[in-house]
Amino acid sequence: MAATTGTGKVVFAWSYANPVSTDRSRVYVGATVEATTTAGPTLQAARTLTVSAAAGKTVCAVVQVVRANLTSPASATKCETAQ
């Protein structure tokens, strides 16, 4: 997973081998690494996520890929600070 920052936002992007059009990403977002473990996930088709955040605020994310009711191990947590 990679993270880039912009004014008022953090953009997370991820990739993996052999994606399928029906894959979904389960994304957990929080202000700290620990917060991602208790966050409710969002389920989405896109392999990017833009999170609005005030300048100086840190945003962390973890992703799992869901395919045909099977879920991948969680990615490494990635954190970035919004500009």
C-alpha cells in the first residue's frame, strides 16, 4: 500500500497480483495504527481511497481483498499526515 498527501487529504492506493473485476477491498481507516483495528470497514471496488483530513492530522489505513467470500490477510498499515 502507498499513501500520498495533498491539501486536506490523504490518498491511499494498493495493488496485488491477479486482480479480478469482482474483487472488493475492505478498508479500515483510523487516526492511529491501533484505531484501524477497531474501525468499521468500508467495502469498495476501487483500489484507491481518498480520506479528507485537516492539515497536520495523521490518517492510517489497512486493506484486505475479498474475493468469492474469501478474505486476504490484512496489508501492512500505512499512515500519512495531511498537508
